[in-house]
Amino acid sequence: MKKTIAIDMDNVLVDIEQHFIDWYEKDFGVRIGKDKLIGIPEIEAFPNQEAVKQYLYTPGFFRSAPVMEGAIAAMDILLNKFDVYIVSAAMEFPQSLSEKVEWLNEYFPSIHWTNIVLCGDKSIIHCDYLIDDYIKNLDPFKGQPLLFSAGHNANHTHHKRLNNWNEVLNYFSSI
């Protein structure tokens, strides 16, 4: 029986930090560097925080986000060795549900719809591994939690950290 991996979308498969930066620059003409997102929630790095929060409710925001560097090639490898589930706490932003499914169909068409879990609380997930950028999702996880690096989690040290998709592949190569 194959081991199971649950993988988050935002800041793991989707470069949502870069997407916030790009949209903010388009709307306000101000470029915020990723270095400004280190150690704080993403939205707090932007001068107009309310505008950035509104992106989360804007049709097309989730659908147009860029894929994280290295994610496509890494997923092709992981899908051959593990049962992979995409898990996203998408209920807070209801329009994101269909957009996230469309996004997955574009970038990861080999992921079957039965392996996509859009939920409100990831504590229901029971897999062998969870790759996520949020501590709140990793802390209650009963399998092996794996922290995917993002600016907002730079100061957290109590989970195994994977900084990028090459490190994910290295970690799973011995399993």
C-alpha cells in the first residue's frame, strides 16, 4: 500500500505571495519585495492592507495565481510513488472553490478529482504526511507534518521545514 501525502495549495503549489505582490503593484504602482513578507502575515506587508484583503474576494484572483517554482515536475515524481491528495481550506473564500479546481486542472491535470479536498478545517485530514505553510494546519495533524517555507512562517521552528520543491523531493526520495 502506498503512503499518502496531503499537499496544501496556497504558498505550496501556488505562489500566492508573488500573486499578492503582482496584483498590488498593478493596482498601486508600488512593488513590495518578498523580503518585506518575512516573519509577518502576508497582508501586513502592504501599505493598503484592506485592498489586499479584497483580492481574496475578487473573482479571478485564485484562478490566475502562478504555480510555485518546481511544483509541476515534483508532483509528477510524487504521483508515481505516493497517493497524493490536494487539500485546501477554501471555504472562507467561496469563489475560490471553483477557481482552485480550474487552476488544478490546468497545472496538475493528472490529479483525479477524487484526490482534491476543499474543506474548512484540515484537522479532518488523515494521511501519512501533510505539506503545508500554516502552523495552524500542521499542529493538530496526526501524521508527519512538513512545513513548507513561506514568508509568514519564517520564525517557526517546531516542524520539519522544507524550503522548496527540490527539498520536498529529497525528503521523499528515501521513503
